[in-house]
Amino acid sequence: MKKFLITAGILVLISFLMLPAVSAEKQYIYDDANIFTDNERTDLEQRAAEYSEENEIDILILTKDESDGRDIQKYIDDFYDEQGPGYDGEHGDTVFMGLDFSGPSGERDIAVSGFYKGEEYVGPERAQQLADDLVPDLRNNDYYDASLLYFEKVERYMGVNPSINPDSIFLQTWFQLLAAVIIGAVIVGSMIFNMGGRVTTNASTYLDADNSRIKSKSDRYLRQTVTKTKIQKNNSGGGRGGGSIGRTGGGHSRSSGRAKF
């Protein structure tokens, strides 16, 4: 009887120790608009967890399709204030992709926001760039593909200093390979050129300075042509926005980039 009680006590203790681990499990995909299939949602949850763990930041997706008077940015802000990306109500380093399907006349919006470390690495310009990059897939209703691109872009941004443009041509793999090939070709070409020996003659080697001189010279004016080119002024006031910095109702600073799809 004593052994039984000891064993039961140990099992109860183990079960209590395991409870925090269960409650600490995070959710990353909040698909209130139901745009993903069950398989897609399961896969995205797993991928989001992996990307989040690798980059030490929570990477979330929110979708909404009911009009409650809040736009998608306000929806993200309230979510962060009320629930938080972590467990037990903690607010952590987070990046959001929010999709709103409840706009008037069928308008659809995307907002990308970063909080704390997310705001540092996905600042206003990067958030806007990311939102714009996702628009083509979203317009084609390829929400799953857009989500995968979102994960990949955030991971890339997290690996590049915030002061550097992550989409710079100098950071592109193809450009770096091309530059390496060109530099290698120049070095090899220079080595081959110098293998032929050094040329020691020049223009004055066979010149007899005492008996060589210019006999005559003349300047002949042929024609004059003046061409006028009108410089066109750009009166367009359009262009992509550069994102923005704002605060939630709870006082949390965040970056934001927005677009319509």
C-alpha cells in the first residue's frame, strides 16, 4: 500500500510538472477568415514555429473577415495588447502579417508590423517592402504561397543588419557570383597579358629630335549645331509609401507597412 501511494504521488508530481510545457505551446496562425485548408494551417503552424525558434522571434499570421469597425492595423494592435504573442499574456519580439477581407466593396488589405526586436529588424521601410512583395500572390488568392514567402522574407531580414537594405543588388547571390567571376577573369587575364614580356620601346625611341619638326598647321571651322531638349517634369504624386512607426493603445511601439490587394 505504501509503495502504491509513493508511485501515485510521483505520477501526480510528473503530471503537474508537464502542465507548464503544455500551456506554453504557442499558436502562430490565427485564421479567423478561414482562408487556409486544414492541411495548410497545420503546415504553416509547424513552419511558423520552426522559423520563430530559429530566429528567436514570434512570426504570426492573423486574418479577419468580419467588419467590426477596426482596420487591420488596429486589429493587430489590439491583438498584441490583449493576448500577446507569447504565453501567459507576455508581449515579446514579434512580426505580424495581417490580412483583412472585410473592407467595403470587397476591398482587401495587408498590414505587416514589427514589435520590439521585430520593429528593429522589420522597420517601416522593410515592412512596406514586405507588404508590397506579398501583394502579387495575395491578388491571385495564393494565400499559402504568400505565407511561405512571408516566413522566408522575415528570416532573411533577421539575418541582415537593420541599417542595410536586404534587397540590395549587392546582397543578391547571383550578383556576388557574377562579381567573383569578373574579378577572377580580370586577374587571370592580367597574368596572361604579362606573360608575353615587357615592351621597352615607345613613341620617342626612333625619333630624331634634331631633324624632325612640324612643317605647318591649320584650323578649319566646319559647322555649328545647337540642339534643344525639353526636360519633362514629373508631376506624379504616386509611388509606394515608406511604412510608418506608431503605437498600440497599450503603448507598444511598432513599425507598419500596408498595401491593398
